[in-house]
Amino acid sequence: MKYCKKCKHLYNDSDELCTDCKKTLYEITDNNTPVFLMSAGGFELQRIKTALEDNGIPCDGVRQKYTTSAEAVTGYDSSYQDIIVPYAGYEKAYEVCVGIGAIKEGEEEILEDEAAPINDGAKTATEEFEEMSSTKRRTVRIVSAIILILIFALVIYGTDFITGFIKGLFS
């Protein structure tokens, strides 16, 4: 097996370049080489890590480069992380993830956004919206801008009126 030293993804022996980062692939010589298992975030990340550790597979989460979460300060970090496992435990880790439903058998990981849509009779996004003409779009933008200016004016004049009324009570 070959792997990419940068993103840790596994590849077949016939591959030469990583499809993600276009780096040269290297042959795995050590069973402790860290390799990419899947990406997960929030509760799903904790669930997968716990299942792996319960099965004796050491794992680590590596924060994805551009998906850091502002909620990390509050103690609940919902950003996605890449789950890294040793090469020796990759197959067992994969089976554990299939067993808990985190990975479909023979496919890539399950992402929350790719779940099957629930058809409750509602129109889909493509059926619900139609393309607007440029004239209609311009008219909607102008009317929206005018309404926004009116709302700001009402808030400012309303605040002035209330503060003037309160000043009048104490004069």
C-alpha cells in the first residue's frame, strides 16, 4: 500500500500521485504509520473515537485546515476533524466504523448533508424557485433597499421620540 505523507490518505500500489494534494506517494514501511480513516465532527466524532478506543484501536483527530469552529471556546467543538489511525489497525477500524454505521459497506463515509431526502410532499428547491429576469431582480433589489432605509428611519425617529418623551417627563 502507498500513502500520502501530507494528507495521510491510502492508495493502491499502482498510484503515483495523491488525488487530493498532488504530492508523491510513499510505500508504507512501518505498521505504526498514521493513515486517514474518515472525517467527522461534533457528536459523530466523539462516537467514532469512543468506538475505536473501546476496540483497542488508537486514534487521533486532526483539525481540518479551514474548518475551525468558534464554538471550540465553549467546550463543544463542532468542527470537522480527520480521524487518523495506525496502518496496522486500519482494517479493524474500518470494520468498526461499518459496524456502528459511520461508513457504508464498500463506500465512502456517510456525510450528514448527503442523507436521503425525506419526501413529505414539499417541493424541492429546484421546483420551488424559478429563475428571475434581470429586470425583476433589479426591481426586487431596489424595493428591498427602500424598505430597509424606511425601517432604519423608523427605528431612528422612534428612538428620538421615546428619548424626547422621557426627557419631557423629567423636565
